[in-house]
Amino acid sequence: MMANIHRMARWSALLGGALLTLLTLLVVLSVIGRSLSGMGLGPVPGDYELVEVGVGIAIFFFMPWCYLQGGHATVDLLYSFMSNGLQRFIRLLSDVLMLAVWLLLTWRLWEGLMDKLTNQETTFILQIPLWWGFAVCMIGAILGCITYFGHILMQLGLVQDDESLHASGPIGH
């Protein structure tokens, strides 16, 4: 189970990285077009809209992999002086709380998706339906929920961990 979660999270992060690369190229082209407007070129129409939606999608796609690699910011001032049992409890508690946050975020994202779909809201310049961005972000949000849930099961001993999956260290600390 955890191997599949790791695989999905890694591919999700790679897709997010590819998207950010394309967005970077879009911004570069738009800036070059703006600077050469005297020569008949111009900015890429709707570049702000595309970057805004694309960065949101990329963030949702990065977060599960970031968590699995222990890439979140932590405050370890007192943590390293605590017993192993208390450290395990804190990791479990923080994962349960973060799963609650992810579930809340996913629920509100779903509500936003339904609102944008019902009202047929679009971006100003390109007239792209806003619900598309929400729908793609839902993929990352659901993967985030699955990732935290799987790791909680692993901490409780209900799912086997595979140490070979940890590329840059253990999850948490």
C-alpha cells in the first residue's frame, strides 16, 4: 500500500514540476513579448490567469511528496529531548491533525468546485471555466488525504512500511 502511495505521490510531484516548468516558460515568453512590444509582439494573453491556476495545481500536486520526504517545516526545539514514545505520539497526533486539515481542505475545494460549476464562472481574459482548476486540484487534495491516512495506518502498525521508499529521510523528523 505505502509503495503505491509513494509511487502516486512521486508522479504527482513530477507532473507538478513539469507544470511549473511550462508556466516558467510562459512567463518568460510573456516578458519577452512585453519588452518587444515596439516590434509588434506583446504579452501572452491571459498569462496571469494561467499562472494563477497552474501554481495552485502544482502546489496540490507537490504536497503529498513533500510530506513523504519529510520536507515540511518543523520546530525541533524540545522535540529532540523527548522520549521516543512521546516523539511517536507527537508524530501520530500531528498526522491525525493534518489529515483533518486535508479533509477540511478537500471538502471546501469540492464545495468551491460545485459553486464554480453551477455558476459557470470563467476567467476574465481567456474565459476558461474556473471549475477546471478546482477539479484538477481535487486530484492532489485526494492524494494528500490518502497519503496522510496511509501513513497514520503505518504508524499504528496496520500497514507495513518499506524503508527503501524514504529517499531523504524518515517522515516527520
